[in-house]
Amino acid sequence: MNAPVLELVNVWVRVGAFELRDISITLDKGQSFVILGPSGAGKSVLLETIAGFYRPHRGRIYIAGQDVTDAAPEDRGIGFMFQDYALFPHLTVAQNIRFGLKVRGSGVVGHEETEELLERLDLKGLMERKPATLSGGEKQRVALARSLVTAPNLFLFDEPLSALDSRTREGLCGELKAFLRASGVPGIYVTHNQSDALILADRMAVIRNGELVQTGTPAEVFNAPVNEFVARFVGVENVLEGRVLSARDNIAVVELSPGVTLEAIDAGGPPCERVLVCVRPEDVAIELASPVLSSVRNHFRGRILTSETTGPLVRIKVECGFPLLAYVTRLSYLDLDLTPGKEVIASVKATAVHLMAR
């Protein structure tokens, strides 16, 4: 069995008053691992520790099966892309790419592979241009090429798309993941942007105050957060307090307010347990009347309090005996006339409800 490309084992790092605590990560060939967290959580410090800019005071770091805990950055076989791509403005695209070869000196791809790389990244027509004349996507591809010609074992990305508009960023995220998967080089990508994380990640972790709070697939983290911080950070806007009344036949009945109950897939908690009920707003359906035939277990009559356009969607707040947020398309909003004061039915599938211990 091949060794992981990257393995962090119980790594602790102090940088001034800040500390990364007990970080363990495993990354296999071709995987894309996203570290999601708020500003100041330790995302960049973690990347820079893997790159060798900081040395752990506890724990070990292995790259391609080799212990590199005490190795210099240039001896780790890592490609690092910064937020601004760190291209030299006075050099042409060709010169920027050759700079990577000059710095590494050995362990680089051959001439034929370099030509193939430039072809795949659609850079051959840009070789004599300077960074100031390039678009954000073109700069990204140049930075990728500069790193890839050094034949890295691992890519590290420190929010390289953060300055771009959302439409451009989403397109480049998709291109980046496809290219890395084709190249076989795994990558760690840090961001505070949920959309980037969903597009890029094969696996991901949420970091807070120097600790990895949750690690898993995007589906696990976004749909089954381990605590309220993770839930709210990954966009679970409906986090409600409740009490488990019963749990039978794999269904839990939870009281949200006097006389108002919700059914969820049983999380194994005992009756009377206080819980937090998590429902993503995109999992709430808004209708004008209850459907005649439906497998949806939860229907709540309510009245629209507010509506707010957020890009292609409309965010609606409904009072159902408890506040409930939903996202609907603009077409549905207009067709159903979902203006404040409108009486509606809010529906939620039991499978879309996640229960957490309070």
C-alpha cells in the first residue's frame, strides 16, 4: 500500500500568541483537501507550517513517506500559490515560468513535458506578455505552470481566488480542480468561502482558533455539522432549540415550541433530550397550500415576514410558531407572489433535518 502524499500527525505550532493544536491530516494522491474557516482561525499558519516556514514544537510532518518536519522549504517538493499569485511584474510569462525551474534546479519535468503543460494550460500564446496584461484566470494558469514545472509532490493554495468576483471565481475553481485531478498532484486549499469549498473539496476540514473542529466529505460537513459553530459557518441558517418527545421506528419527534413538532431521522438520543435542530434554508420548500400527496413529513403553516434578493435566489423568513428561513428562485418568488404578509406552507423532509446535542 502506498504511503499518503501528506500526513500530519498531532502537529502543534506556536506563532507568537497563536497556537495550532493537535492537527492531524492525511492526503492521498489526486485528492483535493479544503480547509475552511474564518479569518484568524489558523488556515494560513497551517499551510505555512506544511511548507516549512514554521517548525512544529510537537508532532511530525510526512510528505511522500519522508519525514520533513525539520526539512527546509525548498527540500519539501511543494508548489505554493499565494493570494496574489506572486508573479514578478517585470518578467514575461515565459520568464516567470522559467524562474520556477531556476529555483528548483533539480526534480523538474523535462522539455517535452513542459511543452505539453503549456499546451494544456493554454499559455503558449501568452509567453511574451507581462502579468499586468493578464486576466485573473490567465494569472492563475501561469502560477500553476510555474509550480508544476518543478514536479511538486503537493500543492498548497492560500486563497488565490479571493480577489475575484463570484462568477469568475466559481469558473476558475472548477477548472482548477479538473486540472489538478488530471495532473495527479494533490492539493490543500484554504478559504473562508463556502462555494469554493463545495466545488474544490474531495475532503475538507473546518478550523477554529487553531483546532480542526470537523473533518469529512463536503456532504458530511455541510449536512451533518458537529456543533453550532460549524453549522452556522457552513450556512445552516436555521438552528432551532428543541426537545425530543419520542424516538421510534427511526423517527424522532421534536417539539420546537408548544404544540409545534417536527420529525427527523432518529439521531439516537433519549426522549426529553434538549437538542439543536439544523435545517439548511435551501431544503425548505415554500408552497401556497399543502400538497395532496407528499412523502414530506413536516408541513408548517406560516406567514412571510421578510423577503430579500440574494443573487439568483430570494431569502424568505417565515413565522411558523418559530422563525424559518428559506431560499426560493426568483421565478418561484414571482409566480407565487411571496411578498411579506403572505400565508404559506413551509415543508421540510425528515431526511433534511440534522439533530445535534445541545
